[in-house]
Amino acid sequence: MNLPNKLTMLRIILIPVFTILLVMGWPAGSFAVGASQLSWSYLVATIIFIAATLTDLADGKIARARHLVTNFGKFADPLADKLLVMTAFIFLTAAGIVPAWGTAVILWRELAVTGLRLLLSNEGEVLAAAWPGKIKTVTQDLAIICLFLNNFGLSFPLGEILFYLAVLFTLYSGIEYFYKNRGVFADSFGK
């Protein structure tokens, strides 16, 4: 197994640890207090989230730079990202921090684009990340970090603003991916 795939596997292993730490703090109500008073489990979970996000940046760059792109990486890397982000947003929704409709939009898009990737892979094509999708990822990750850390104790609702930007880019990028790849559905619906 090459280094990028090892980093992806590390991220997959970190997801249950991240989840367990969030459950350990549940229902701590620590989201409602200042960042300096966060429970240790939410703080460690946030550090794990940040570490996992950084491994995502690293594995892709290494894979492309060293020509180590594999079918496993093409499948497991985006799956690991989605599992991590969806877990975080589910907990933020359950804590009443983000609205369920926004989380639902994010979940729908992530699952739909994963399905699109599978359809395209059956055709021998790869759905490469486009700029709106990259912006979506960055806004989602930053929103999660800010919301887990209570906006760093600021009175400015940075995490909430980033969340709504993430929902906007989630919708936009999903529509763009499906529009650009609408030909994959030609066999299913007739030409």
C-alpha cells in the first residue's frame, strides 16, 4: 500500500475515533459555552477532524506528484471525506447548532455525487473535483471547525456563515457535476 492510500486508511480509522469522542461528550451542552470551556472530548474530536482534513490535502498532492493514483484511492479518498463530514454535521444537527434541512442538503448531495462517481467509473471515467466542489469542501471543513470550537469564542457567527456558504456551494457544485455529466444517464432514460 502506497503512502497516499495509507493516509486515506488513517483517515478512515480516525472516523470511528472522532465519533466515539463526540458521543463521550454527549449531551455535554458544551457547544453552548465559550471555546475555553469546551469538553475535552469535543476539543480532541476537533483536533482529530483537523488532522484528518490535513491528511486529505496531503494524500491527494502526494498521489498526483508521485504518480501513485490508484483505484482504491479514487474510491476510498472521497468516501472517507464524506463519512467524516457527514458524521460532523449529524452531530452538529443533533446539538441544534445547524438546521436539519441544511444537513439534509449536504447529505443528499454527497450521496448523489458518490452515486454519479460510481456510474462514471463503470464507464471508465473519473469525476474530477472542480473548483465549486473544492470551495464546498473548504467551507464545510472550516464551518465544522468553527462550530465545534464555538466560533473561537467570538461573538461573530463565523461558523454559521460558513455553514450557509457550504450549503450554497454544496447545491451549486452538485448541480454542476450532474449537468456536466448528464450524458451518463442517456442509457437509462433513452437518448
